[in-house]
Amino acid sequence: MQSFCCNKKDYEGLPFNFCGGYIGFIGYNLKVECGAAFNRHISSSPDACFFFADNFVVIDHHNGDVYVMSLCEVDRTSFWLDDTVKKLLGLQASAAKVVKENELLSALASPFKAGFASQKSRDQYLEDVEKCLTYIKDGQSYELCLTTQLRKKISNLGPFNLYMGLREKNPAPYAAWLNFSKEKLSICCSSPERFLQLDRNGILEAKPIKGTAARGLSKEEDERLKELLRHSKKDQAENLMIVDLLRNDLGRVCEPGSVDVPSLMDVETYATVHTMVSTVRGKRRADVSPVECVRTAFPGGSMTGAPKLRSMEILDSLENCSRGIYSGSIGYFSINSTFDLNVVIRTVVMHDGEASIGAGGAVVALSKPEDEYEEMILKTLAPIRAIMECEASASAFVDQ
């Protein structure tokens, strides 16, 4: 990546940052390359996978434009470009399916009724929250993002069909689908959270999410729950501590005095949840590489707690399995020195015939164990609903 050479004129005027480069994911266990002392648990899936995208199609959903792009040597024509343009022009438009806002809420299922098994029982999870509260009371941490994994054996489940169902039911700004067939690995992600972005102007941006509430079944209830989240002291504390952590992370790689918080504790709404989101920005120092920016801030503070290094040590001692890809990041590193990476949440990881969903929540001094458990379950519902519908469709197809 350090050897990338790109002429500014090649991408001038494009309304997006990606101009070809590496696309893939960084797993949570790569924290050991970013300051963490050790990994107590080994992931069964790769710690990172990337591929180089030199031919690609970009769809601008805002303006309705499509860009067909290819990286090639000067004075050489890409036959892929002409062939792809012909194929795109021959496509037939399809009608978008409209999903009613509360359609998902009306039929949410328990993950356990859907056949998922948790790495930890309810009682174990509650006990771990209590342990987190003890660590916080003893001054070992201010906030601990405790997580667990839910797993289920799967067969005849098309990963891309699953992703399309997940995207339809739970649309999110940092969604992604990745397939690494040699690794028997597919990732269906509907993440609402940006970990870190570096744009062409050298601006770094993080958009941490801390604070989550369920949607209501009526407009009135939905608005009430949204306002309860907005004014929740516990959720405000969660969010503010991670904003401070990210201000510190960005301050280590940004120009002095450039780090600011243009948006603090906004509430955003998605298919199954309301979330509290803040925005942290800064101007990258010229002597710091894009990779160093990521190394300094990874993993995202919203998935660890604060202070980050000690919190990760505590969480490794409490959690009984590797987080794997969950809590890591999916995104790209472009040849023009930009990057954009999400936080891997609200995600189904399909690997070696098994589907896994990671979920958790931040424990702070004001946390109640029962509430933390319910929040963890809430965060699994959209991915689980997508799996159930995909399984039902596959079964119906086989029966025909």
C-alpha cells in the first residue's frame, strides 16, 4: 500500500473516494498488531482477508449515476470496460420491494427459537455483567463492551440471498457483502457504524455508536422510546466516554488543535433500533500514513471500552471465545491513499457450514445486568430474521 502511485488527474471530479485498491476485512484479533498485549482466544476464521479490485462498478444512489472503472497502464485499453458497459446497458430494471417500517417488528423471533445456541447462557451473561461492574467500581475501567456469539449449523443457505434479505429488512449505511470461497467464508453485514474514514482532503472521521433502544410498535411508542434514549444518562455516559477515547486516538495522528466533535449524541433510527451516534473529525498529519491511522485507532473504541488496552485485557478474560470478524472492520484502502472502514456489527458470518452472530453492549456504572442482556438479544434480531426468511425461501424452493 505504501508503494501505490496515483495521478490526481485520474480521479479528479469523481464524487467518491474509492479509485481501486484493496477491499476486505480486519478481524478483532488483529488488535495484537495495534497495541494489545495478547489474544486469549484463537479465531477459526482468518484474522484478515483482502482482494485487489482493479475492475469495478460504482453506483451513485444519490444522483442515479453508474461509473464503470478500471485500473490499467497508460495508453492501454481495458476490454473489461467495454464488455461491462454493454452488459449494464442490457440489464432490465427491477421494481424495488417496499418494506413497511414496522413489518420486521411485528414478527421478531427469539434467537433460541430460531435454532441458535449462545456461547453463554443467560445466567452466565448476567454474571459477567456483574463482574464488569466490579471492575468498574474498582477503577480498572470506565466502560466495558461485553459481547458473546450465537451460532447455528446451516445448509442450503445462499450467502448472497441472505445478504440481500438482510439489506432489504435492515438497510444500513455501512453494509457490505464479502465472499472468500477458498476460505469457505461469507460475510453478510448491515452495519450502521463507521469505524474510520480518511478522505481526499486528509480528513479523518469516526462515527461511534453507543446507546441503543428498541423501536416501538406504534408511532407514539416509537417516538417515546427515541426520546428516552436521547435523554438517558446511562447512554449519554456510554457515548461520551467513547467520544473522548476517539478524540485521543485521532489526536495521536492528527494536526494539533484539528480534532473536533461536530455532532454529539445524535439519535439515528434503523429498522429494529434507535441508536445514539456522535461524529469525531481531525486533519491527518502529513507524516502519518493511512495504515498508521488505522493501527492507532483499531479496534474501534465502541467495541472495547475505556481505557482501551486495559478494557480489552478484561474482556479477553471474561469472554469464552474469539470475536473473530465481529467487532473488526470491513472496508477498503484505495490507491489514492483514502480508506473507509465500518465496525462489524449486525452481521452474519458464514464459515464452514455455520452461521455466527456477535452481539453485546457497553457496561458502565449505571448498567443493570437484565437490561444489558436484553440489549444484546435485541441487536441479534435483524440478522436472525433475515436467516429465518432465507431458510424458509430455500425450503419452499426445494419443495417445488
